[in-house]
Amino acid sequence: MNFELLAFIFYFLLVLAIGLYFFFKSKDAGEKEYFLGGRRMGPWVTAMSAQASDMSAWLLMGLPGSILAFGFGQMWVGIGLALGTAANWIFVAARLRRFSKAANDSITLPQYLSNRFATQNRVLQIICAIIFLVCFTIYVASSFVAGSTVFTTLFPSLSGQWTMAIFAFIIIAYTFLGGFKAVCWTDFFQGLLMLAALLAVPIVILITQNLDFSLLSTVYTNAADGTVYTFGSNLFGADPREIISGLAWGLGYFGMPHILVRFMSIEKPSMVKKSATVAIIWVVLALFATSLIAYFGRILVAGELLPLGLQESVFIVLARKLFPPVIAGLLMAAIMAASMSTADSQLLVASSSFTSDIYKPFIRKSASEKEVLWVGRGVVIAVAGIAYLIASNKGAGAQAIMDMVGNAWGGFGSAFGPVVILSLFWRRLTYKGAIAGVIGGALTDVLWYLFLTKSTGIYELLPGFAAGLVCAVIVTLIDKAPAKETTDIFDKATAGGDE
């Protein structure tokens, strides 16, 4: 009997059961319940859901694969993310919860960015929704690539297209059925599973394996494309551009809609402190364990992975070598958990943005809440379908995952990060300034990626974020001061309270 496969299947049945439970429990609820959980999420679920949706399969495949192949210089991305996580929880979370409530009880980020300025003009809302749909589709595609890799390992007789389709179906099913609560509760359990899996592998290696650290200096060559893998063991000896780009990843958090929406959903602002503590501890432990897995993997399995260009499979290979089949099945389910916990959140936020920011305001103003919910479910299927097509043509492996995540992360961080921060801390910010910040950041990010990333070695998020910030500030200062309705929202949100 294949216990590895049984454990894997059991996990997915559990996930689908959660989706069915919330579907029947809240099938008559409104869009606020479906898309934001009615703003009743507790601190533990909020924290674990935010981190699980943040750390996709990139955490268990893309990042350890990159470190395994090229060394500790790749860890600067993880360091940047750890710093960005902490800053986002400490400076943004509670404030955004109060501001989104004060801004006409906004349930999406585009809705908040419009309501924050007490305007009936929906230009910013449309721009944001379009960026959401594009970036989230690319992001979901990266999760499909990772999920397909694991499924192919367990079901070698199935083609990559079939395994990707199965994986996509499972995510669509529970997101379609259960909405925000199903996503948050599945992410809660998936976050726990991911952390347990990440910690288990290096601990067992330290206990059971005799490590020959001299093997770190071995140079490997990819037989297919000739790429040379030399392990750089000096973290601070990395290329300065690599360090700058890695730290720049942390700026992306301020513009990540699928994470920011967790802040908006928490029951009370006072709960944020507990959530922040849980989230920061989780991300530090997870990133440290990931680095150890890559480090030990370079010693134990690099010889069988790097010549074939299979570095993204380091976690899978180690899990199978170190653990009995039933445990290995659960550990591989952790990779699926990472992929699913990100993809489900992104599908839901993309769906809520389309229905709340485009469909109801412009296409069907008279749409009932039930109609909006079913349109939202249709968008979940549509975005997943397009993401499937992108993933099918993008290729597989650590680099494909890293590339797609990097593209989407840079787009979100550049477009929304500066404007979100300014909207929370600068009373003078105007609606035109916000529009300029979103457009300037997004446009700079795309142009830098297309024409300057390779020549400069600088991740496009950094110049994109800077441009968005500068554009928002300059246009605001040129523009006339905001109306009293706008400053009243700022004053109400900063007055305190715990609602």
C-alpha cells in the first residue's frame, strides 16, 4: 500500500471538506462575508493566513533551489522579506484596519484607495482592478508550476498538463465554494503544516546524517544548458546588486493586496499586536529553516539534482530520503499547501476586485448580492484558467517559479506600496496624487523589467517603488489641498478606537 500517496490524498480531502463546510454555513451571506469574512477573523487565523498566503511554493522550492545552486547570496531575498514582514505588521496592519473601516467600510484595496479620498470618481478603482487581474494571474501561474512538480513526483505516469489541471481544480473548488473564511481557515492549517515541514527536515538531518562540509566546494554543471553551479558560502560576500535587490523585496509587502486584505479582515485593531508577534516569529523560523534545507541539501543531494537542473526538488528528495512514506506524503503536501495558500488568496482578491470595483459599479449597478457572489465565483474560474495557460507555457523549475513570483511581486509593490503608506500617514495626500503614484510605480516597474533589469542587475521593484513615491508626492503638492470630507476620514481613522 502506498502510504505516501494516502497521506497526500487525505490532506486534499480535508481541504475540500473545509470549503464545503463554509459553503453550506454561509451560502446566504453577502459579499462582505464572502470576500472579507465579515471582519470577524481572530488574531491567530489572521496571522497564519497572512503568512501562508504570503509564502507560496517559492518558500519550499524556488528559494531553497536557488540557494542550493548558487549559494548564500540568494538568501538576501529572504532577509528582505523578513524585514518587510515585520515592518508591514508593525506600521501598516492596525492602521489599515482602522482606515478601511473609516473609509466607508471598504472591502477591497481599490475600494479603500477610492473611499479614502471621499470621491465618486472611479478611475483609480478601475486602474487598480486591472493591475490586480494581470499580476494575480501571473502569481497564480507560479503556484500551478510548483503544484504540478509535486504531483508529477507522486504520479509519474501522468503528464504535467494533467497534474497541473488536477491541482488547479482542487484550489478552484474550495475557493469557489467557501470564500474568504474557507481560504483563511485552510491557510491557517496550511501555515502550520508548512512550518512543521520546514523545521522537521533540517532537525532530522542534524540528528541522523554525517555531513561532509567539504562537499560545499564541489562545482556542478547542468548537462542540458551548461549552467555552472558554484556555491557561494559567504552571505556578505555577495554582489552588492544582489544584496540591494534582495532587500528591495521587502518593500513589496506594503502593496500586496492578498496580505493587506488580512489586515482589513481582523476583528479589532487591538488584536493586531498578537497577530504581528505570531506572524514575525513564523516568517523568521520558516526562512531560516529553508536556508538550512538548501545548505544541507548542497552536501547531501546536489550531485543528483544539479547536473539535471532539478534543484527545485531538493525538499522533495530530502523528505523521501529521511522520512517513512506516510510522513513524506504529508511533507510533500506542505509544498502543495504553500502553493494553494497563496493561489487561493490571490484568486479570491482578484475576484473581489473585479466584482466590487468593476462589475457592480460599472457593468451592473443594480446587481443583487447573490448575483455579485456568483459573478465573483465565475471570475475565480476565469483567472485560474488563464493562469493555467501561462503556467503551461512558462516551463518548470525553480527559476520559472522565481521569475513569475518576482514579476508579480514587483508589480504590486511598485504600484500600490507607496500609495498605501502615504494614504495611512500623510493627511495631505490627494486623489490625483494617489492615481499618479499607482500609474508611475506600475509603469516604471514594467519598463525597468523590460529594458534595464539585465543590464543593471537591480530588481525592478526598487526603482518602481521610488518612482511611485515621487510621483504621488509631486502631484499631491501641485494639486489643491484635499477637501474636508477627505481629511475627516483621516482624522476619524487616526483618532483611535477599537472598531
